[in-house]
Amino acid sequence: MTAPTITEPQLVLVRNAATAALAVLPTSRELQVGAPVTASADMLATGQAVTAKFSGAATGEVVVVVGQDLADALKESPLGELDLTAAVRPALEAAARAFGPVVLDPGQLMEPVVALSAIAAKDGAIAVPLLDGGDVRAVLAMALAPWPADTAPGGAGRREGAAVTIRGLDMLHDVEMEVSAELGRTRMSVRELLSLIPGAIVELDRAAGSPADLLVNGRLIARGEVVVIDENFGIRITEIVSPGSERE
């Protein structure tokens, strides 16, 4: 049987999704996005896979497969066994958000062959190998129902996508999002983390009096001043951060 042809719009979307996922995928290796191919069960046989469905501006399923080295590292962490699904979830979310505002289900841990076989059985499933040199260290696989027909500016697919996005936003109005405030960040070695004791002071990367960041599901959306409301802390918004300017 002849493998289905991957269209140019699909290539663009999947490359964008893979690039976004790779930016937040926990790995000790510097991986590169490979060429998208038709999904198959034998792309990465060892390791662990996490699969999740999403809906909203687009409807589909995403699978992230990580090599056994990362799975073992998370399991044998000095801080205790870390949950692989939680560690990979940011990559799943980043990939799914490449198609617009979506809601992702909690995700499910599976064996790589099982997860890749399941998504490969779906129409138009595409996979992107994440490479260390010529070796496949991880895989991102996706299937949409349906795939956008056209991503060209002003094209029919773009107009249809805009309508879907509006309907998707309507669907998301009552969805609860995790909102958090961040005073600052720092980087610490595992040795430093393990040496923390009550009374220890951790210096952050932000000067006293600087605005705090307001994040929704880990994404910066605003900055503001810390205030006290009754007996609780709050944030008075002083700046709304426009999309794409989070790192400025």
C-alpha cells in the first residue's frame, strides 16, 4: 500500500509543533528536528511514550516518545522518582498549541510501539524524529481530524481555520486555567538543591521592587506589583505582555 502524501501545509504545521515541543522537552542532549514522515510503529522501540488528545481550535492527538536514557534518568533522580507524564506534558502542550487554543487531556503513559502503532493507524498521522546526529532520540507524532487544507495567507484553509479558532475560543471560556505569580528564578545544581535546609536563603534573578510576573499555565501574560488584600497576597497589573514578546 502506498503511504499517503504529506502536504506542504501539514509539513509547516508539524515542523512548528515539533520545534515548540523540543524547546521544552527535558533532555540532556541537544536535539534537532528531523524531516516529518508518515508515522510508523518502529520509529523508536525503546523508551517510554506519553499520548494525549486535544480539542478546541483543532482536534487531534499528540504522542511524545522519549528514549530509555531520559526515562531512566527521571526514574533514578536524586530527588526521587519523577513522573514522566508530568515531565513531558509541557512538550505535549507546546505541540498542540501550534494549532491554536486547545484543551489537552491529562495524558497516558504507554509503551512506544503501542503508542506509535495507535496513532499510525489514524488517517494522516505524521511523525517527526528528534535527532542527536543521525540517531533518533525522541519522536513527536500527531494526527488531526481534519488537517487544515491550506495555510497560505488569504487561502480558504486560513479562513476556515479562523472560524474554527473563534468557535474554539468560545468552547474554552469556562475552562479553568492555572494562574501563578513569579517573583524571580534561579538555577541550582542538584548538589545545591539537596543541601537546602530550613533558614537557607535562595537568591533570585530579580532586584527588590521589580514587578512580579503573572503566568497562565506557565506562559507569561502580564506583570504587576505585589499587594496585600486582607490577609492574602495579590498582583496589581501594570503591564499586559503581548504574545511573542515574553522574552524581551
